[in-house]
Amino acid sequence: MIPLEQVRDNVRRVRAAVDEAALRAGRRPEDVRLLAATKTNDAAHVRAAIGAGISLCGENRVQELADKLAQNAYAGAEVHLIGHLQKNKARQVVGRVGLIHSVDSRPLVQLLDRLAAGQGLRQKILLEVNIGGESSKSGLRPEEAMELSAEMGNYPSLQLCGLMAIPPVCETNGSNRRFFAKMYALSVDISAKKYDNVSMNCLSMGMSGDFADAIAEGATLVRIGSAIFGPRA
């Protein structure tokens, strides 16, 4: 792991780069949230990032989330689940994170609604869209995301806040912009339907290698890991 001071420097550098990308796109920097993807990083490195101004952390794995919550690693910041969520681990997540990014099936929606109802709360979620149609990735097809959005009024213990995507690996600069543009268009289409229990306030897309392109195409939240914490082992 990189030194803690480097984490703090990286946060400041990335925040400046995100703000610059927003301005280049004709957008306000405050309209793009920076999420620090904390996968494989220990509590000390998470705290260093928060101390440097990170207000939003994202965890990929449920066990890491539970471990870091037990260590109070996220104190001073909101935490989201950004990785794939298996149904048998959903109980460990509902009510413990501000937002679940990776909701990718109707059965998972139904389960999350029941779990949230059992706790007397309303869990915020995003629908994950497999925008590149990759067989190796989870996520809904765009038409499935539209259909499930239309059904959200049936799940009063959830709140659909937007969409998330991980497009195909970017081989050349700018090659993912078409996928980001498709995600933005889908978000706009769903919003225009004015479905019950749906807001398209969050478009979670863009990571360390392509966040500027994602912002140019309408991302409201970017998930940055290696640019803050260094390459993963």
C-alpha cells in the first residue's frame, strides 16, 4: 500500500481533475460527486482519504464492508456498496449503506424490498446496466432496466435513485464515450416516464482511467480507486 500522505495528495489531485473535467464539459464541479473506491485498502488508508476531503466511499465486497464498519473506518463519510451483491449477502448490506449501486435483477429488487420493510426503512438503490452487452459482466439489459424502473412503485421500501454501469475496458482514449452516452440517454428516457418511486438523480459511471469521458457524457458520480490508493496488489 502507498504511504498515507500520498493518499492525501492523490485525493486533492483527483478532486481537482474531476472539477476540471466538469468545467470543460460546461458543468458545475459540485454536480459531480467523487467516490473513493476503497477495495483492498485498510482502515488507515480509508481514514486518510476521508481526512483529505473524501465524503463518499464505495466498497466492492460485503465482507470488507462489514470489517471496515466494525473498525469505524468510514467515520465522517457516507459508504455505498458498488460491487456485485449476491442475494445470500443482501441482509448484511440493507440499512448499512447509503446506496446500493449494483442491483441487477428483479429477484434482488424483491428481496431488498422485503429486507428493508423488515427494518422499517427505505433503502436507496441504483440499477446496474450491462451497457456493453458483455457476457462476463452482470447487469440488466437497457430494456430490462426500463421495465424494472416501471415496476418500482410496487416496492415502497426501496427508492430507485438512478443507474450505474461499468462499460467495456477502454483500449484507446475516448473509446468508451459511446457507452457513457447511451447510459445518459437511458437515464433521460426513464426520467421522462415519471415512474412512481423513481428519480434519475444519480448516474454512476467512470473510474480512474475514464472518468473525464464519463463526466463529459453526464456522469453525476465517478468511482475512483487506483488514482487515489495506487494500483491494487
